[in-house]
Amino acid sequence: MANISPTKEQLFSEALALPATERTGFLAQACGGNVALLAELAALLAAHEEPVSLASAPFAARTTIAAEEKPSEWIGRYRLLQKIGEGGCGVVWMAEQEEPVRRRVALKVIKLGMDTRAVIARFEAERQALAMMDHPNIAKVHDAGSTGQGRPYFVMELVRGIPITRYCDEQQLTPTARLELFIKVCHAVQHAHQKGVIHRDLKPSNILVTVNDGQPTPKVIDFGIAKATQGRLTDATLFTAFEQFIGTPAYMSPEQAEMSSLDIDTRSDIYSLGVLLYELLTGRPPFDPQSLASAGVDEIRQLIRER
């Protein structure tokens, strides 16, 4: 437990003391709308329940001297430059590749201590999802491998951009120009759907706009909770031990908000695109993100269903 914050450790201990049947409700209430925290606690509890041998245990559980990666260290043939993102299960670094070509890339590696079977399966699903894509408006996967401690990583195109809503506002784009960018995003999502992949977390921060030769180009990133429509990805694309939101409440479809056994299909992404379009044209999302963040799970479900 040395690698998690006191708050997470307290929630972990409280959940662990409860019967397994009561942990779902406790975590959902305790974490509110914090999907990353909920996912991390679910993974920790799942790892605690797993009967593992010393050889198969997460690296952080096998040694007390392990440390997170630091700038200037190497993972494979990639030199880490700076941390540029962090989620519930993975850390994203800007890294430099020196051969066979010299370029800056984004390297995503599973967090130290999070390398359970469930998390690795979800991580592998994201890599597979991105590897299937070949579209100018979707970030590309360049490489994949494992660290010296056996934690998987994959290397992506480094997208130097800002969220699409922020770009449109800062550039004071006309409605027509905003629609032109949005159409490119739709084409990218359609490409993913044709490859049998549903993104499930389309929102401004996952659609970054870069400018090349004066032309803005939107890039869809972060397929971390992607779902296969035809079983092409590994089955464990989400944590099944705990009921939880898959997506971001302000942009998720009613089906996602239900957190039920309903089969989420491509229409869920289309709903999220509709929310994005609403925000691009009106300047605000149809739901107040702050209100959703402070609401309980049941209230969030009701707000999304009835809006």
C-alpha cells in the first residue's frame, strides 16, 4: 500500500472490511463521479483477492525498493523526457526515440503496482484498439513492449494539441469552421466503428487540435476504455468486479449511465458526439460538469436519463 495516497488507502481499507457484496455500493458512493479513483480502487481490491504466486504478483508487491520512472531514464529504446498525463491505471510520458528515426513520442506504461491481470487486459485492449486504426484524425501506435520489471507499455504518436472546444474559443472560430472540425472528428469515429471499436469516452479533452502548415487537425486520443463490437479486443476492457461508470458523466449516453448489462453499441459514441456538438455551438455542455461532479451516482443517472 506504499504506492497509494492516504485517502486511497483509507477507502481501500474500509472497502476491504466490508462483505464483497457491499463493496460496489460503498465505492460508488465514496468516489462519487471520480471514475479514475473508482477504477484504481477496484483494481487494488481485485488484486488483493487474486491468489497469486510470488512469480506472478505485481512488481510493487515483490519489492520494497521499487520506484516510479523518472525523466532521463530509458524504457526500451525510448528516453523519458517528462510526464504529460496520468490516469487511474497508466502514466503517459513524452519520450524521445533515437533510432531507427529520431522523434518525440508519447509512451504509456502501466502504473507501478497496478499490473494485475485485469488492468493488463484493459491496457492491452487499448493498444489493440489503437493498432487497428489507420486514420489521419486518430493517434497512431508505433510500438509496444514491456519494461525490465515486466510492466507493459505502448508507444503512440505524440499529439501536441489542445482540446477542440478550447481551440475553437481561442481562435474565435465561426459556427461553419467549428462544424468543419467536427465533421473530421465524425469521420474518425466512423473509422473506429468500421474497425469494430467503440471509444466510449468522447469529450473535448480526448479530441486535441494540432496546427500543421496553418491548418487545424483534430486528433482523437485515449481509447483506454474502448470496447470491441465484434470481440476483436481482449474481453477484459472494463473492471467487472465492481459496478462503475465507464466514461465521463457529462458526455456519456443514458445507456452508459445505467451501468447495467445493456450492450453498449456505436450509438453511445454518437450520443457523445451530439453532446460535443452542442458545446461547440453553444459554448457550454448540456449538463453542468460541476453539478455532476458533486452529485451521487443515482442522481447522475437520473439527470442523464431525464435530460
